[in-house]
Amino acid sequence: MPKTTKSNLNTSPKALLFGLLLLVLLGLNLRPLLTSVGPLTDELINLTDASYSSISLLTTLPILMIGLLALFAGRLTMTLGYKRGISFGLLILAVGLAIRVYPPTTVLLLGSALIGGFGIALLHIIIPELTKHQYRNRLGLVTGLWSAALMGGAALGAVLTPMLADALAERYYALAAWSIFAILTLLVWLLPQNQVPAADIPPRHLLLKAFKYPRAWFLGAYFALVNAGYAGFIAWIAPFYGEFGWPAQQAGNLLALFSLVQVAGALILPALSRGYDRRLWLVIAVVTQMIGFAGLSFAPEVSPWLWSGLCGFGLGGAFPLCIVMALDHLDNPVQAGRLVSFMQGIGFIFASLMPLLTGWFRDMSGDYTLGWQLHIVVGVVILLCTLRFNPARYKQLFTD
């Protein structure tokens, strides 16, 4: 692996705490673009005459954008830097959300998903690398914190959107209202108190070329499997229970519960995984979500809140654990950031297909059962893959 340089970051405790606040605000912005759609899915279908497969693209496209841009993370970070990169990400996200103020059409909604997804992708690229720069001694805890904020934002998108829809003159205005939060976060980000470190980026020829290493591809495949459950769940859980006669607000509350329990998983499991061997905690996370998906598949009306909570805890814990585990492979923040960006690129591209696949299952079979059962099979594959993450071998896997 190329020789690297070390960060010369020297930041005051006050600035670091302010940085934590900003990480939380950034995390809260990363998911309302996706989860605000679920509670209004049936209304959007009626307004646009779109199929379930087409509506699934509102989840698929932003996740796909995260994956595609992550493959160009090195060039984007070098060109924009941390502060400008996150500023542009928030601004583009706000634009993507704001255009939803117009009467919905399929083209407008898909354009919003693409634009907003581009903004989210910039944030996803920069945040893990910036986190390792600023909080390398508390990496698991801080990664869990911003992941928890991400999931909290998903909960807000699910539960507040139906409330806003009831309060506004046109219900679809609720989708655009999230642009205000993105703009407010941008204003806080631009405050002079925000001391963002400059990326200590080695020359291009010394940067990690992740595609050369089999472990980087394996991490990408693993990350895809870990995120497939999340992508499928947030796209379809609200319309799934809508078919059982649940109103939009109640279905949104179920998605909000899922996201809030995700927060608990994201905070608890990474914090418990002290040391470099995260496998036990990943197994706990995966088995928990598999039980939840089994409940949705075979007994959806018995205890929907329990099934959603189990899915949320497992998926919530697995996401930050996977990111921290990838960061564990390399000591240098920039090189580790390149690895995580590559992993996210491969992972999100393939995970983005899950809502489309389960939407196609819904169109073909008339229900969601096959989609939930697919997630159980994916869980088995994740468990088998988890056994290969032996931290004693991490360094040699990236040695030329």
C-alpha cells in the first residue's frame, strides 16, 4: 500500500464539541428525502398514475447516486475540500427537496430524487473521512452518533411528513418542507465557529487505489448486503401496512419507530464493540433483523411494532459497525476514507436495487411476502461473510 502522511489536526475541545453538533445536524439531513415519500406513497401513485416499481425509484435513485459518486470520492474531496464539499452537498440537497413544492409528476419526483441524491452523496463521501480526522480516538462512538442522527432524520421524515401534509394547503408541500431544514443546517455549517480541518491529502500517486485490493471489493459486497435490508424496508413498510388498512399517519409512525430503534442500535452496538474485532456485534445485529423480517413475512399482523423494532435495531447497529470495521483496516484517515468511499460506492449501487426488486415482486405477485423473505436469505449470506473479518489480517490485506 502507498506510504501516507499523518494529519496535523490540532483543535480545541470547544471546537470538537461544536463539530459533534454539526455531525448530528448533517446526519439528520441524510434521510428525509427518502423516508418522507413512504407515508404518502399511495397518494403520489394516485396523483401521478405511477406504478409501484416507478415509485420505488424515489428510494433507489438517491441510494444509487451515493454509490456512483463514492467511486469518485478522491477527486471530489481533492477539488472541494471538506468545508466546501459539505456546503455544496447541503445546497444541492435543499434544491432537490424544494422542487417538490410543485404539483407532483413522475418526471418531477424522479428529478428531485436525482438532484437530492447527489447532495446526499457528497455528504456521505466526506463525513466518514472527516470523522476519522477529528475523532480518531473515539471512532466507534462518534460514527455511531452520526449514524444515529442519520436514522433519527429518517424517523423525522416518516412521522412529521404526514403531520405537515395535514397542516398545509397542498399535502405534497410536506415533501418540499424538508428543504428548509437543509438550508438552516447550511447556515450553521458556515458559522465561523466551525473549524473544519484541511484534508492532508498525499500526492495522487500515493493515494490508496482501493480497486486493486480484493478486500476492498469484499467490503463493498458486504456493505451492499448490509444496506439492502434498509433500502427495502424504508421503501415499502408504509405502503405494506397501508394494504392492511392503516392510515398514512399510522404507517408513518411505524417507519418512525423503526428509525428511532435504529438510533438505539447505532449508538449501543458500536459503543460496545471496543477493540478491533466487531464480528460478534455484527452477528447480533444481523440475527436481530432476520427475526424482524421473518415476522413481517409470516405473521405481519401479530406484532408489527415488534417486527419493525427488531429490523430497526439490527439494521441500525450493522450500518455504523460496517463503516467502522472498514476504517479499522487502515490507520491514515485519508486512506481509510478512500477505502470507505469505495466500499460505499460498490455497496450503495447494488443496495439501491433492492427497493426496485421488491417493488417488482409486489407488481408481479400482488403482495410483499417475497420481498421480506429475500431479506432473510440476504441475512444468512451476511452471517457467512462476517466470519472472514479477522482483524489480525487487516494490515497485510493492504500491503503490496
